[in-house]
Amino acid sequence: MPIVMRLDVMLAKRKRRSKDLAQAIGITEANLSLLKSGKVQGVRFATLDAICRELDCQPGDLLEYLPDHVTERPRRAG
């Protein structure tokens, strides 16, 4: 998937524990773990807002776009 969650990096930079962040923003540790691992299809703006508020960061600090590297096939003559 081209969108990568960098929540684990920001937690480390801020020296915060997942358990404490989950409690502060009102979600379960399991859901926060899913967010950290990128195993979600989406994130609510309210959740993103709460995370950014607690970690004093911007959404761009948490999300990164990595385009898929698509190899082009050589064209055949004929």
C-alpha cells in the first residue's frame, strides 16, 4: 500500500508509550496497534486530530506516501 503509517517513529521521537497514547486519545491499545502496523483501511480525522494533539505533530509526520514501483514491460515489435 502506498500510504505508510509512521506512528511508531513519532512515538519513539516523543518518548511516549502506545499504552499511554491510547488512553489519552480514548482508543483501545489493540486499535492503536493496528494503526501503528498499517493494518487499517482508514483513520478517522477525529482520531488523527487526537494523535497529533497528544504528540504535538502534523498529520504529515504520521503518514507518508510511497508510490508503488511499477516496472514497465518492454514493447514487442509486431
